Amino acid sequence: MQQNKTDSIFQFLLLRSDRSPFESIYPRSLLFLPSILHLLPSTFSLLNPGTILLLFWLSLQLNNSIMETTVDRRAVDVYTEMTPNPETIKFVSDVSLFANNSADFPDEQSAKDSPLATELFGFPFVKGVFIMNNFVTVTKTPEADWMEISPTLREFVKNYLEEGKEIISPDFKQHPASAQDETAVISKIKEMLDNYVKPAVEMDGGAIQFKSYHEGKVELMLQGSCSGCPSSMITLKAGIEGLLKRMVPEVQEVIAESM
């Protein structure tokens, strides 16, 4: 009698599966059903077939829902890092956002090729967005308080990444910071920037791009947390300008485009 009951439940659930027997988790899970009924005869003997059927059906439905959610959504860790610029915060994730590349969006109009930046600009307190490697740097409006808005932004970025949404559109094109012909001096300047300046600046949630060189004057573009940072002038003059003057004797001055 118990075996007939088990067989009926197995056949019913197999027919109710909304996938083929090879794709469905129900047939695989139901392989354990006879063993369960055999191990717990005293318990199941108190239940009628309809109750047993309902319990197993609900259990398998829940199991299927959990499995599908796990497949479609992966856990992403996002944490915040303060930057030298009090108006910006760096949101760092354990997944790549824009590998070995960067995209600066100083305003909403410039963010049309980044769905992530576009949605971030939907917050009234977001003034600028900078995306690079595994982090996004957000610039807030002056009146906003990081203590109030940082948790909201962190949760938003975390959910956005976990849902696997597009970060940078394939239509995005990085406009070259400099259209100037490469010379030995310019090549040396770029080498110094790449090797000694950019890694340190990236750690602070920003980026520096070479803009031009003319008659001893180097012009740089400041992006992310570097743009508008109160200490950027000190970094530019005492740090970058001092380095370039020592390593590239032709350099006499370093200025920033955004200043």
C-alpha cells in the first residue's frame, strides 16, 4: 500500500514538472522520495496521500526557486573608501566594472553611454561619476552629507552589479586626451605618468590623463576624485611637476585643464 502511494506521488510530480525530465530538478529530487518514506513510516502513515503530495510539492517548488535565484544573481561585495577630495567617495567591488580602462562623466549629459552612470545621476545628490577597473567614484553635490547618502549609494551599486546590468555601453568611445604627435619628450612624460603617477592617483579614486605639451608646459586632465579636489594643486605642483622636472629636463611647468 505504501509503495503504491509513493509511486502515485512520483508520477504526479513528474507530469507536473514544467520542464523536460532531463532539465527539471523534480525527477532528480524525487529519487530520494521512496527512501524518505521508508525511513519515516510512522510519520507518513499518519498523513493521507493528499497531504504528503502537498508537502513534497511545496518543498520542491521552494528548492527550485532558490536554485534559480542563485544562478541568476551572484553575490557582490561593495565597500567604500574615502578619497582626498571630501566631495567624492570611491565604491569598490570584487568584480570588474571597466577592466584596464576608465570613463569620466562630469555631468548627466555625458553619461548617455553608461547605463550605470545614468542611473546614478538619477539621485539628486550625484554631481559626477567616474568608472575605472573595479570601482566607481561618485561626486556629490555640496549640500549633501556622505553619512546620509553613502549607504544608499552603496546598496544601489551592489544591487546593480548583482543583477548583472550593463555598466558601459558598447557604443562608448574613449576620446583621446591628446591629439598631439608623439615626440621623444612626450613619450617620456607619458611613461613617467603611467609608471609613477597614475597608480597612486587610481588608489584615491581618480585618474590623470596627458593633454598636451608645448614649450616646456605640460597640461593634464584631472578626472574622478582629482577633479575639484582641494589638495589637487599641491599634488600637481609638489608631486607631479617636481617628478617631471627631475626626470624630463625639458618640462618647466605642469598645469591642469580643469583648474
